[in-house]
Amino acid sequence: IRRQTPNNNKKRSKDNEEFGGWNPYADLDARLSRRSCQKKNLYVSFRDLGWQDWIIAPDGYAASYCNGECSFPLNAHMNASNHAIVQTLVHLMNPYRVPKPCCAPIKLSSISVLYFDDNSNVILKKYRNMVVKSCGCH
Amino acid sequence: FYYDNGVDQTVVHKHLNKREKKEMQSEILHLLGLEHRPRPVLMLPSKKKLEVDDGLSSAPRFLIDVYQSLTEEDSGELKLTPDLIEREFNVSDSDVHSMDEADIIMSFVNRGQHLHGIRHHHSFGRFWFDLSEVPAQTTVISAELRLYINLTMVQENMNTTEKADEEETEGKSQNFSITLYEIGLEDSLIYIDSMEIDSHQEGWVAVNVSVPLQKWLVKPEENFGLQLVCRLSTSGKQISAREVGLVGSHGNDKLQPFMVAFFRSSMPSTQKQLGQQLPVPPKELIDDEDFENDEVPKRSSR
């Protein structure tokens, strides 16, 4: 933590307002309470949407999503890309201007949906990059 | 609306009200690349559709087999394991290749028997398919008309046929030739393909109809359908499709003639990567000059 000089404080508070407050390196406890980057469940249910009369299959799909922090030290995270380490260091030097690495999917897979159109013809559509298989720090 | 609450439990976040549910539906429809929620006439039986054995004709059954034959590869792509579909529908290697390559596969129910205004003798041998729902920005990889030859029908017909010339019908196997035409303007017939059928042959046969399909997608007003003409190979005498053993619109649901088409999505790759549709910024944020000479096709408003 840099030695606090008065003008630095002023600059910090200005930055603080400018960048919406929470600095992950100042309020340490807030940082620790945030979980590290990982995959979370989210199921898109065609059944709950009431689409059973026209979608033949599937009943829905586990889209999932990525959530959590990519904070220093990165080696605590699975799947951090090499560049994420550089991004973290630059962020450390300039936390209000350079973002931390982002927690995003590193592996996505496809699904196929089978459904009737208005004329009762049948359509099978393949969708790429619809399901998160794993998340990581980019 | 469920989500994971951070300690690996799935909790109800909130119950959407009617308007929010409608919004959520339209967002997911858009994600699926659909402008509206289809309202098919044919309502599916409520129980698990994939196992439903009856009530589904050959067109949906073909695609259910394809759907069940798709497996996910390590790369995240979907790959076809052809055993099931080969056994059930006798598909060729080129079909399997088209299924792997296709982003969209459509099977079309035959509407030919309901068509009026086309003065062609055999009501059976006539096929017409409704192409109005083929998704825009797609290109045809291939398409085929699939017909089922039922051996028992051939034998029944041979027994009832009067023995006009014994040697033709005596035990010896007969050969038939079936020719498929595209019905053009003023009921003209445009040759597509023909094939020889042996009277001991049973199962699905396919005729390549990629060329007429591509033409109909460009000129929907010229889609007058297809006409099948059957003949005895020896004498060239014209016979009905029933005598060849071809199952028609009044036959077994599962063996009905249908068309299947394989399409590649021709959207710019980013749109394809993003699951078919890019989010479109609201109009007020778009200043026109940005989009003046933009080669990206006109986007649908959201």
C-alpha cells in the first residue's frame, strides 16, 4: 500500500467518487468475502416458459454463467490465462483506470433444439456457444 | 427465475409477473433466432415426445432420430453418430455429411394431396411443401425427397393385376422406373431425376431435390411442387405409384413421403458465434451515418 500523502488522499477520494467507491485493495475484508471466479448454475427451462406445445426437445438447457472475482494472487484461480497475470499487475498499479481480469467462460458448448414451425414442419437448429463448460480469468 | 446463491444452492430469485415473463420469452425467442412463438396446428401429445411411438408422421420422426444421434464433441461442436438414423431411414454417407455440416435441418410435411389447381392425373404422385418458414439468411447445402417402398403393397398389386401377359407377372421380379419432375409454369414438367426400382426392394429411397428447392426459395411464386411418374421398365407402360409399392398420403403415418433440407446459416460469423442474433442497440442510439454503408444485413429491431 503506497504511503498516503495528503494530496494523494484528495486524488483518491476524487477517484473514489469517479470510480464508484469500492477499491478491492483498500477494503481487504470486502475482497476476501467475494468468491473467486467460478461457474454457476442457471437452467433455461422451455417447460417453465410454457413452450411444450411447439418445442419437441429438449425441455430446457443448463446455460450456466460465470461469477466471482479475479483477484490477486491469481494462481488461486483455476484456468487463469497467462495474460491475466499481466492484467492483474497493471491493475494493481493503476486500480482506478485498468480493470482486473474478467471472470468469463473459457469453454462453451453447443445445443440443438427440435421444434415445430407454424406449418407443423419440423426444424432442428444447432446453436454454438450456448452452454458454459468452464470459467476462468481473462 | 432461479440462480445459484453463491453457496451452490439454486434459489428462487423472484417470480416474474406477466409482463416480465413475456419479455423473458421474447428475449429467449430472439436468442433462438425466432421472431415469434410458433403455433403449430399439430399439437404434440403431452407425454414425453421423444419416446412417443405413434401420432408422429415420418417428417418429425426423421428429425427426432437425427436429434437423438447428435452428440457433443470435446470441441463443443455437435457430431452425428449415424447408426440409429441409418437403420431407421437408410441415409447415405452424403446425408451424414450434410447433417454434420448443417446449422439448420428442416423436414417438410407433404401438402401435395390438398393442392387444387394442378391438373395432374395421379393425386398420389404429387408433392408440395410449405417453405414459408425457412429461416432467412440460410443457404441450401442439400435437399431430398424421401419415399418409402412397401414390399407387401407390391405383392398385393401383383396378385390382383390381371394376368394380361403372364411372363411379365409370373414369379419373375419386375422392374419399375420412377421419374420425378418439378411442376413448372402452365403445368409443364421439368425433369429432376429418375431411378430403377426392383419389385423385391423395400425401404426408403431418396431423390435429390436441391435444385428446385433453391429455385423455390428465390421465387416462392414458382413453387408448384413435384410430380412423380412411375412406369414398367419393360414396356414403359405408365402405372400408379401404388403398384410400385410407394406409400402415399393415405398410407402409414410413419412411412409418409416427406422432404428434408439441410441449411447452412449465412449470418456473419460474429452473429453465428453469438447464438444467431446480435443484440441491436435501440434506434435512438444509432446515428444513421454509422450504418450508411455498413455491409451487415439489415438487423431486425428489438
